[in-house]
Amino acid sequence: MQPSKGLARRARELSPSPTLALDAKAKQMKRAGIDVISFGVGEPDFDTPAHIKAAAIEAIQEGFTKYTPSNGIPQLQEAIAAKLQKDNGLHYEPNQIVVSVGAKHAIFNALQVLCEPGDEVLILAPYWVSYPEMVKLTGAQPVIVETKEENGFKVTVDDLERASSSNTKLLLLNTPCNPSGCVYSREELEQISRFVVEKDIWVISDEIYEKLVYGSASHISIASFNSDVYDRTITVNGVSKAYAMTGWRIGYSASPKNVAKAIGDFQSQCTSNATSISQKAALAALTGTQEPITAMVAEFKNRRDYMVARLNRIDGVKCQVPDGAFYVFPSFKSLLNRRFKGQVLGSTAALADILLNEAKVAIVPGEAFGMPGYMRFSYATSMEKIREGLDRMERILDSLEV
């Protein structure tokens, strides 16, 4: 018999990741022999480049399989610092870099050392599904700031002003954004940076999709504007998306020295170091050829353009063209008063369930991102599967009763 005290409240109140839950259900159906096409979990369908895999193999062969410094191997810290200087105009010393087990881990660490009960954290909706839960695990309160489709799903300073209070401790910023794909311009980020400085709050800038931008869009790091916002920013990035290395689990944070030390100390008591072999692979990713990124971005753009055009041809669906990441976030609001086999849809969550069961297509509903009425489609899958998946979905949507 288990102890009568039971699980801790934080465990009882924690919500599982909706994207991973959907992916698990889709994979279970696949194992049962069902042909499911998934637009769900966000990871590139490209293979990790050969030179990166070769670096990991070499590390194994050389016996680089022991503990490393908790904050990361010095060579990788130096390479990350050089990358941030070259790509983002950010000067960090290697001791300001903490290598973690993915960008998610880096964000979790930063929240843990900065937030406590009574604090409020501004989260912009639509948001990545893990943000609110990670904030709750610190004892702080997530404050959801809704954005509007007509603003490109971008927050305004007026929105932030209305949502902030004397308890606001931190802003979670994600550009390019998962799930909307929006990319904040220099002017928009300058306005947000002034808000951060005036309110004297922290900002965690999640830049994991930095390399995946299209057309005239460009990625800007908010910490690059001036020393005031730099001193209040924890910049988070990693190798997962740009180098097709999701399973290698290498992310990092760059922050003021006192914050970096706190993050390093915290991580040392939790995970110790990120995997030694993966760190060597990440080093090869950052210092080797960047050509695979160029090829991947070009293919993603083709898929994005096709998917947006197809979705906009479907009656009742409206889809903006995103500037970054590998997602589209169309509106299905016009369809939610329709019926399927006599059942009123009511929500995009209900529609997603119907599409998975009836069309064998996995799509994440907007409820998971704090934005009901929308759906997130990942185009990190082959064009063949995109065409077939959209064909299947369209057949179900065409059968809806008005």
C-alpha cells in the first residue's frame, strides 16, 4: 500500500504536453498498422548532417564518454559565444554560457532561478505549450497576454501594459514563434525592449527557430539593442531545429554572469552535464559547414507556400503566411458551427479528434496553445505527405453539414 500522503501538488496539477500526447496517440495508431499522417510534433524530417554524426562517432571511439563540466565543455561554450557574437551581435564570455539538455531545459533552468511564488510571468498567446506549465512549477503565476490575428499574432506594448502589474517579474518572448511562425521586426522588438527596461523586468528570449526565416524576414536578438536590455535578458537557443538534432538534446542559455552562475549551480544539482557525445556533435554543428541549413530552409519555404495556398482554398479556413519556424496556424473558426455526422463541432479540439479518427491526420488544436479556433500544422514532413494529408482533411471538411 502506498503512503497516504500521496503525490505532491505540483505533480497532481501538472498538465501533460498536448503535442506529445497527440504524437503518442498517432504513433500508437501507426504501430497498429494504421496509415496516419502527422502534422503534429515539431521536428525537422531531415537527417542530422553527416559531419555532425561523424563527430559524435569520433567522440565515442576516442572514449569521450565521461562526465564533463556541468556547464558544458569549454570548446562548446567558446563556440556558442563566437556564434552569438557573429550572428546576433551579442558579446558573452564563455562563463556566461550554460549548455543544457535542450532549449526546453535551458528555459526551465532560467525560470527556476528567477521566479518564485507571488511573481507573475507574461506569456504571449499563442504560446508554446510548455511555457505555462514550466512557470507553474516555480510557484509563479503565468499571465496570458492574448494577441490578435490581424496583428500577425504579435503582441503590442499596449497589450503588455494592460497585462503587467507590480508583481510582473518576467516576459517570455519567442521569435520566430511556435506555433504562429511570426517573426518580430527590429522596430517591434525595440518597443518591447523599452517596456522591459521601464518595468525593470527580466526577459527570456527563446530563439530556437532563429535560422528558420523566409523571404525578407530576419531574426533579431532583443538583447542586442543596448546594455540595459542585455542586462535583463536570458537568451536561449540550441541546435535541435537548425541542424535536425532534436534527439541529441543540446540547448544553451546566455545570460548576465550572476544569472549564469545560478543556472549552472542549479543544473549541477539536477542533471549535471548534457551528454558528452552530443556536446561534441553540437560543436561540429556550430563550427562546421552551414550549407545543410540553407538547403533545409529552401525546402521548408516550398512546403510552407504550398500548404498556405492549399489551406486558403478550403471553404471556412483562413491562413496567414508565416515568416519563420516550420508551422502554419490557420483559423477554423468559420467551421465550428457545422456538424459532422450530426455532432456539432464546437471546438478545434473536437475537430482535431475527428480528423485523427476519421481522416487519420494528426493536427494540434489551438486550445493547446491558448488560442481556440485555430490549428497548428507542421510542414516538417515530406511534400508527398503534406499533399495526401491535406487531401484527407479536405474530404472530411467538405462533408461537414452547415
